[in-house]
Amino acid sequence: MSSNIRNFSIIAHIDHGKSTLADRMLEMTGTIEKRHMQEQVLDKMELERERGITIKMAPVRMDYTLNAIRYTLNLIDTPGHVDFAYEVSRALSAVEGVILLVDSTQGVEAQTLSVLSVAKSLGLVIIPVVSKIDSPNARVDDITSELALLLGCSESDVLPASGKTGEGVDEILKAVVERIPPPKSSSGSLQALVFDFGYSDHRGVIVYARIFGGHVAKGDNLRLVAAHADFIALEVGVMKPGETPVQTLNEGEIGYIVTGIKKPGLASVGDTVTTVRTPAPALAGYRSPAPVIWASVYPENQDHLVLLRQSLARLHLSDSSLSYEEESSGVMGKGFRCGFLGMLHLEIIIERLRREFALNLVVTMPTTVYEVTYPNGKVEEIYAPARLPDDGTAKRLREQWAEIAVISPPEYLGLISQLLYEHEAVIGDTETLPDGKAKLSSQMPLRELMRGFFDKLKSVSSGFASLSYEIIGLRDADVVRLDVLVAEEAVPAFSRIVSRRRVRTEGEAIVEKLEKILPRQQFVLKIQAKAMGNIIAARRVSALRKDVTGYLYGGDITRKMKLLEKQKRGKKKMLARGKVDIPHEVFLKVIRES
């Protein structure tokens, strides 16, 4: 009976105890025996356990009895990082309520407010919970008052809990049953929202879906509406938390469907599953995942190019937000231009390539997309610095901007404002939150946000500031292409797109770095930074000197002069040829240290 089903999610900032609370729920409902319990049960990736964060969503079904009535509780554990905001919004569309978890030692953070606004817009029931009440630094009463003011509810509605000790968890489960409504019933054909998916070598893509209408059983002929792909359900089941096959997934339930699809790119978050015989329209809210930043990935050994291609294809099967296309560089060889949802997504994918496929990689500096309009009206998207025109042929340049919100103790606002100015932000309003923290809103070019802004923010605020951002569209860009010439020959791998006002600083920094790490040649080596048709910075590396007269032990001075003249002519020939073989290690150092 759908009246006994409760579908909910837990929303929280990173490291506010979301996974630990989920562990206690699984333990207290008997979903997992205590002897099989381990920390972060729902986080199955080794990388998730190491970092203590949720990267991949995980649904789980729990059975809970209250007042002699048995209820089915479907929990979707979601990532807390802003990079996965779209996936989180689709997961929230699959439930009727959320637990808003706030750390009693830290209070409300920027990402908490961001996800909370999504939950409110979807009309979800919100259960506020103050976590980590067992901590010696807990400010339970203060954070309870803050949450009550934020949500406009009574302080008695805010539940205290500790995922570590289990205190208050049973009260949360009762609140889930009593406050969150059961799924609404609807008539008609199958409509199931895909909120996540995985991949199995033997069974293909496995979609995790919420059934909004109809039912699905093993052997049904089904269709992914947005992907226009038909398949037969090889198996249907629920997560407890491992895969448990069932005969049928009915309306209101959350489970998985084994599709057998092994073609990359077909399954995507937000798609709708329906039947082939009586198809239903797609559920609202679907959009294709769009990369936010781009970076080139090359194998250190070109013999591993095929392995890198296969590895990216394998990851794409379980992560449709990863995009890639092959490219070639004269100095780096062949590789792939990859699109990511953000810096954390980039780090995760690169780390998985290294760990799961044993690949040694060279990753270029990430860039954002630029829109170039030419005088003839042609519009082109540029995501590689070497392709940005710098000869005056571009009539207009536009780049992505982001709306950012920074929450911080007020004593750090001065330093944060200075940091925002350095990153070309347009500073907006400052709002004082109920707990005394300040919320500073501003808008910033996406390229500046990706230029180490988050790390610098943590540094200037001593780790107390938090950040959330949202892409708001294209605006005119005042940027130029910075090229690096070695022996008067441009090296595309060193090219970058920088702000016009910072171009000289960037130029000086790169030539100074190369002066230290480039090996000396038999001739004077010129290193130059070029932008807007001008050389804006230059260094010279002195030539190696060889004593060609050292073996002479006497005779006329003319013998020495002849040898020195011959050496001089040879150096002049090498200088005219100007060819420098840059060691691979130099590229690695420039890319990793930029």
C-alpha cells in the first residue's frame, strides 16, 4: 500500500554528519545487522570513504514499525557538494520530504541554504535536525533557534540528534512517518523518474528510479523518453542496501531497473522511463548535463592512448555528465578534451582514472567556455586557449558568470571583500543571518571562480567561510590569449586565457618559472610571453659554454682564434634554427604548479 510508503532524502552541507545519520537509521531499522555495520555504508567508492564525502547518490529501503503499523521508508542519500546540484535537485523531485541536517558546531552553511531553496520550491516537507549534539563544541540551543527562524517554525519542531551515538535517531524516524505525506496516487501508464544510474559489465546500465504512475515488472518493454531508447527490463528490485530483486515495482516505490543497455550516453539523470505499448509523456524538469569547465587529459605514455579512451568510455557509462572528445597537440601528443561539472568533479574523474585503470596522466589547466562572435556574424564556442583569436578578428567575446553566496563570521568580511575584488567580482548585498553570520552575495566570472578561489577563501577566513554558486549565463568578457614563445616558437600547451588587467602579471610569472626549469641550450635561449601582438615579458637563459681550446698545449694564438670562430658560427646556426626540444617534465611542472 502506497499509504504506508515514505520517500525522503537528507540534505546537508559537506561534513555535517549526513552519512553517519544514515548509518544509524539502517542499524536501528534492522536493514543491516550490527555485525555487518561499517562507517559510510552507503558510500561504496573507496574515494568517498577516504575523503569522507558522498560522491554518488545511493537509495536504500528500510522497514520501520510504528504503533503496530509497518512502514516502508525510502531514503536517497545525496552528495552535498555544489558541483552535483542538478543531480540533487532530481533526487529531491523523487521524494515528498527532506531532513534538513545542520551541524551544531558550525551552523547553517551556504550549500545548506542553496539545497534548502530547491526543496522549498518543490513543496517538500522539511524536518529540521541539529546533528552532532554529543560534540563538546555543540551549540544546540543557538542552532535550534537559528533553524526555527530560518524555517519559520517552532523550536520544538527542531529535533536534536547524534549520528555517532544514535541519540534522537528514533525520534527522527517517527517524524518521517508522521510529518512526511505518503505518495500521491495517479492513474495511467508507467512514469518513472531516473534520479541516478550505474553500470555493470554483465547487465549494462542500471537505472535508479521513482515510480510516479503505473508499475514495472521484469520482462516489460520500456522506453527512456529523452534518450529515445527502448529496452527490456532484465530485472527490477529494491536496495536493502544491496540489490534485492522483486516481482514488481509499484506506484510510489523507489527501486532499480536493469536495462541491459551498454551504449554510452543513453542513460542520464532526469530522464523518464515509460512503457513502449502505452507511452506517457516525460516528467518535467529534465535537462542534459552541461559541462562547466574543460581540461585536456593526456597519457604520459602515448602507448596508453587506447587504454585512456576505453577508460573514459567506461566512466561515461555510469556518469553521463562527463563529456570528452579526442584532440591532438604538437607537443603533448594525442589526448582528450574533457568536460566536467566543476573542480571537484574533475578531481574525482582524474583520481578514478589513476586508481581504477592505473593510468599516469598529464592534465592541463582547466578553462571555461567562451563564445566568440566574428564580424561576419559567425558565432563559435571556444574551450581551448590556443583557439581564441588574438588578431582583432573577434567582434565580441562572452564568458560564463556565476552568482555566488559566501557565508562567514563578520570579522572576515574585509578580507573576503578584498579577495572578491581580486577575482573581478561584482559585490552585492550583505545579509545578517539569525546566528550572527554574514551572507555576502556577489557575481563573478566563472574562470575566476575556478582560479583557486575556494582554497583562497578558506585561507583568508581561517576555514570558517562556506561557498555556493550557480551559473547565471554569458556576459561580455575582457580577456586575452597569453602565448608563451620558447626560442621564438609558440608552445600551445603553455597558452592560457587571462583577464586583460592581469595579463602582465601572468606573463611575468610564467616566463620566470620557465627560466628556472628549462634546461640550458648550446645557444642563448629566449623565453617570451606574448599578448595582444606584443611581447609583455621576456627572460634569457645563458648558453652552455664548452672550452673548445682546452686540449691545446701551445702554438700560435691563431689556432685558438680559429676554434673560437668556428664555435661562434655553430652557435649562430643553432640560434637561427631555434629548435628546442622541451622535456616532458617541464610541461608537467608548469601544469601542476600553475
